[in-house]
Amino acid sequence: MQEINPNEVYTTSETQALLKISSSTLKRLLKSGLIRANKVGGQYRVLGKELLRIVSPSMEKRVVETYRRLKKKVKKKIKTW
């Protein structure tokens, strides 16, 4: 397993490899604001300390809450069909 350096800047492909997630999942996390990143020259860059924040236990609770909220919203939308 590769170690995350808090002072390093990672590309989206490096971020995907470190977190072991798909590109669509990374896009969703960036769009929802769960991963904060800066856009440089049309490409996102993620700080290492941001990746460390993501894998922390306190963040897991926030992700679960966001997932449950989204699931509830989808169920409500499906019921109206």
C-alpha cells in the first residue's frame, strides 16, 4: 500500500489509485464536496492532507449520512413515478 504524503499534490488518477475507487465515484465525491480539490489548467488536483481527512473515521460517519440522505431522496422520487 502506498503512503499518502500530506504535503503532496495528487492528480485524479493518483487519487483514484490511493483510495481504490472508480473514476465515476471520484467525480461524485468531488461534485458533492466530500473531497475538496482545486482545478488547475482544467484538471483537478487534490492535496494529500485532504485524502488523509477522507480516510479518517470521522469522515466515514459523514459519508454514511450523505448516502442515507441520497437513498431516501431516490426512494421518494421513485414512489412518485
